[in-house]
Amino acid sequence: MSLASLLPYDHAYAGGYPGIGSQPLPTDADALDYLSRMATADGAGVETGVAVAVDAFVRDAKELGVFSSLKACCILAGARTLAGALVPVVGDAPTNVANGFVSGDYTRGGATPGLKGDGTSYLDSGRAGTDDSQNDSHISVYVSTPAGSSNRTLISNEYTWIAEDDTTTYFRVNASSSVTVAKHNVTGFIGASRPSSTNVNLRIDALSTSPASASRSPGASIEVFRNWNATQYSDATLAFYSIGTSLSLEDLDTAVTNLIARLKFALLTGENPAPYDIDTVTYVVRGYENGGTLQ
């Protein structure tokens, strides 16, 4: 375990000092702004390895052309505290509603990081469907553990959602009816994007499809962990969500999946993920998740 990678990213010696070596630090301006706001909420900066994972996500999202489409976005993992996890990468901070999530609902790292639904609480994203154009919109989540009940709405308003039952995942993006994929209890990235008035693009279980879907005018505030009419509260664990304009779901999947892998790597191993390619990071993480270590 490297001492340098465990230093807060904003420590005077995080980048290098005799006896602790040297390492890359976050450099992207948007990542640094987010990390600074997170540090204020957490009371301390995250470890350099965690900060570098965040920096890589922002840079990846920009290079892939999806960052500008993120209008409300939270990384619900990596931060030291729940307060830090609710700091948005972009957009308004979500409101912790109903009974309210507590610190015990939040896991920053490990095999299944994220915020676990408690069956009574939800996040009001602060972004309404009407904040984006009717035919230019997306939603996405990253699921660390699927819901254990039949109440499986992950993100929604009355005309936009990702939800599932015991056999099927249901998608809407500014539509009067759902389109479906015959998958459920899926972990990882799930997203839906409307780039036109006639179709939506879907991404689930690393597979993409684009079914026909007639659009309608957008709805109200988009909520995470609850369905729009307040009859279901999910108990899934989510490590990320985003809302915004239409984008390449495959590219967002790549950026988010790599982010979660790097966060897991940093917090499971105590090392900085920067020197390693993503295949190595993913391989090491899988080893830790199956009981191995680097020792």
C-alpha cells in the first residue's frame, strides 16, 4: 500500500516527497472544482488515488464527447461521507427527501460502493424534465446491487423512467408509454437517451438498442430511488446517476464503468490507479472482489 496515494489529493506532498515517491495528481479544472466542493462537504480532501479516478472520469467524458450533456450528475461513491457523495459533479445538488438517507446507507468503496435505497427515502435531483428539450434528453444510473424487492424504480418522473419488475426493465424518455428489454436485476450502467421525436436509445448490460418511441412533452422533477407517483421506493444501491441532453450511451457507459473500477481499485488496494491501464485496474479489482490481495 502506497503512503503517497493515501495522502489527500490537496496535501502539500501529495505529488511527491523524498521517501514517499511521486505520483500524478488531478489536473482537469472541472474535476478540481468538484473535488474542492466535495472536500468542503467531507471536511477533508479525498485520497489522491480517489481524486485521480475522478479526474480520469471527467477527462474521459470530455474526450468521448459526453461531459457537456451531463446537466445534473452525482458520483454516489468515493467521497468520504454521505454529504460529500451528494455534492454534484455538475448541476444542482440533490435534496435528500422523505425519511432521509443516513450515513449507514452509504458505502464509499469496496465491491459494491454507492448509496443503498432504504425503501422510504429518495433524492430529488433538482432537475425537471422540462429543463431539457423534449427530443434531446437522457437519464442514466450505475447499479452496484439490484433491488431486492418488487419496488424497482431507479429514476423517474411521470414521463421518464428506468424501472423493472421480475422479468423486464422498462424505459421512458418523454414518452406516454414504456419500451422494454427482457432483462432484470442487472448491475452496472443502465441508460436511456432520446435524440429524436421517434426513437429512444437504450443501454443495459453492455448492450444497446434503439426502439421506436413517440415523444410527448416532458414532465416535472426527476427523482432517484422513487417512482413519480410515490408508490415505490427502491432499495437498490446506486453509485452514479446523470440527467441531461441526449448523448452516446455507450460512451457514457465506458466513462462511468471505468470510473467505478478506478474508485474500487483506489479504495480496495490503497494505490493510485493512474499508472495502470483500465484492463489491469479491472483485473485487480476482480481479484480483490474474489478474496485476493496485492500482498
